[in-house]
Amino acid sequence: MAGVPIYRTGIAPEWIDYNGHLRDAYYGLIVSYAIDALMERIGLDGPYRQRTGCTLYTLEMHIHYLREIKASDSVLVDVRVLGADRKRIHAAFELLCEPETAPAATAEVMLLHVRQLEAVASEAFPPALSAAIDELQQAGAQHGAGGPGSRRMQLPQR
Amino acid sequence: MAGVPIYRTGIAPEWIDYNGHLRDAYYGLIVSYAIDALMERIGLDGPYRQRTGCTLYTLEMHIHYLREIKASDSVLVDVRVLGADRKRIHAAFELLCEPETAPAATAEVMLLHVRQLEAVASEAFPPALSAAIDELQQAGAQHGAGGPGSRRMQLPQR
């Protein structure tokens, strides 16, 4: 494992496509639920969102599909905070089909803290959130990178 | 529009999340359905898959979230084939909320043609498929890039 365990899920039958395994987009749904779990973990939860009108928006998501995930699999997601600034979190996730140790997928996301008023505007994290993000980053800092990171896509050059 | 129209969809109510707009992963589901439409378009359809045991696997997907998509939106997806080789397709998609002309999201994917036997192995496209891919690539070739492409993610350097 290359990060802090953050989310665990089974596979819903309707997530399986005509290829007999998890449809590509549902790997992304598992990442999305893991982002929700990350938000809970750092205190960016429902009551916080209600009270402040602030939430996270996903700016980018890059998924690498490494192995098929089957209907019978149980997926553990771990997270590493790769970086953060006043209002952004750059995070990496691994999807592991237990008890396998090689990831079935890896993902990177860029998340932006925003306030949803009439217009949506980016907003700095309050100190308690920044501290919780730092703490989560430290907790995953001893882990090395798990699998390929985000990158420019291109066909192999020959 | 920066490509060939390939897929059109409304937004299912269950795709809306606590932020009041389309959950990040469901942008990916729309891209996934657009990949299905791309497969139909080039002849990589159900009968082909049945007859040959061959299909496409997604190797990577990189989505840029540019604007919120709402429950009432109707989304048009266009595609450009950025490149292809003997067994891979590199494609770019735009999600447009009609009648807006600026994309709500862009995505790039790398797709691999595989044969699903007991083991899964990559396989060259048959000539008819390669010709159809070329044709689709030509049809989108006059269009410029629409929005940011895939890239390494990183926080702004200061």
C-alpha cells in the first residue's frame, strides 16, 4: 500500500459492463467516493459545508487502469496528499483489490476549495482544515509513489 | 465545437451530488458512453465483439472539469482521434451543454484493442477497423484543440 487507507467498497452489479468487468467510469466513481471520505477525514464534512457554504470542486482527474476489477472484488482505496496550498489539494489514490498488493488502478486529482454563493469563487482553507490536510500529508509521506502518475498522454514513439 | 459529434445525453437525477451539480465521476460516465458510441461508429460493435472476442480497454483517462453541469442540461459530446497505431486509439472528447459553445469539460483517453480469451492480450486492429479509425480521424482533423489536454498535474509554482 502506498498511502493512508481512506475508503473501502464492494462492486455494484450495475457497474459491470459488456467486457465483464468494472466499467472505466466506475473506477472514477470509487475515486469520487474516496474524495468524499478524504473530505470527511479533514473536517470538510456535511456540517462544515452547510455552515460555511464551502466545498471542494474537482478540477482534474487522471486515472490509470492497470488491472480488471471484477464483480466479486472488494476494493480498498488509499490516499496520499502530494501537495497543498492555500486553497488546493493535489492527491493520489490507489485502488487495491484485497488481498492483492499491486494496485488495480491509480488516480491523481486536483481539488479546489470554493464558496458556493450566487457565484462560485475559490476560497482559502480555514486554519483547522489546513492543519488537518498537513496531518494527512504527513501520515502518507513515508510511502513511495504507487504506480504511474498523471502525465501527458501520447502514443509510444517509434 | 472541436470535433465530430458522437453522443448526446440528458442528466440522470442520481448523478447530481451534494454540491448541486453533476458529480465528477459522472462526467467520466458520459465520456465512457461516448467511447461506446465511438466503438459503434468504427464498427467495434456488439456483433464484432461477439464474433472476434475483441474489445477496447481504457488504459488512461484524464478529465478537465471546466464548468458545472446541471440536472437540466443536455450534453453533446464530440470526439477527435488525436492518433492511432496498430492497436491503440488516442482520443479527445469535449462535453458541451447546448447551446453553450465553451466546453463544460474536456477529456483524453488512451484505448487498447485486446482479445479476451483465457488471458487478455493486445491485438492489432483488422484493416476495416483501421480504415474506419483513419476516416474518423480525418473527419475531426480540421478542428483545433478544445481546451486543456492531458498533462502532469501540479500545484502552481510560486
